[in-house]
Amino acid sequence: MATIDGAWAEVEEAGSRLLVRWGGEGFDQLRADFRRRFPRHGDAVYLPEQRAWSVPREHMRRLEAWLALWVDGDAVTWERPSPPPPTRATVAAPLAPAYAALCLTEAAPAELAEAAHRILAKRHHPDHGGDHEIMVTINHAIEVIRAHQQLRRHAHDQQHERHDERHSTSVYERETP
């Protein structure tokens, strides 16, 4: 099988499922192969009101492999919901438990926290046989750390803006008595 010129696909993440739409050249051929590769009831369900196939999120790698066979990578659109802004509960959460969940001390820099999150996420991701509850804890921990870092950066930027405003006038612009 080779990619079909003119074929396109859209994948939208919707909760625990992925909504898949495709079109263009070879539509019937794509539909037949999709039904063959996702045959079991519940694996793929057609939703006529949304004109999309609904696939469980745990089949994401299978879906990516199927799309790579048929559709040129530039013609695939992944619509991922943007992460929600940090809430007061996330920002106010203590940092010590968040760093402890990532097996770090509070003195660890943000870059190390991100790296630890990546490593632990690969190890504990449910798609790779990991535990869902551990993954939720790891994700919450990195959200708390990111929100704290974002607040620190914002406060730092505001402090510099106030400093710049106070000291922005040059010697020539100052009024002389």
C-alpha cells in the first residue's frame, strides 16, 4: 500500500476516544481498509451526526500506523484540545508533594522536573501497561510545577516592567528646576 495523492485525514481528541474523518481521492478504498483493520465492535464506531469514526484512545498508535500507510503526513491534522489555564487550586497546591511525585527535591530546576515527568510518563503510561492512577498523579504534579513556574515568571516580568517604567526617562528628558 502507498499513500494516496489527494487523501486527507483529521483526528480530533474527544475524551477517551478519537474522532477520525477522512476524504479526498480513494475514499472507498480508505473506508474498506479502515473497517478491515478496526473490525471488532467498540474498536471503531461510525457516528453519522458527526460524520466521523470514533476509535478508543488506546488505539492511537494503531491509528497513526494506519494513517501513515494511506495518507501523506502533511495531509493529517491532529486537533488536540488546548490545556486548561491553571486554576487557583492548581496554583495554590503545595510544591513539595508535586516534586515528591516526580522523585525530586524542591530545589530541582524546572527543566529537570520536565525530564523526570517524561521518563515517568513513559514508564507508567496506561497505553504501555502502566497504572492509570500513577499517571494521573504524575500529570497533576507537573501541572502544579508548571503553574508555579508560570506565576514566578509573570511576577518577575511585572517587576522588570515597573523598574523599566521608573527608569525610562533619559537625562535629557528630565525637567530641570
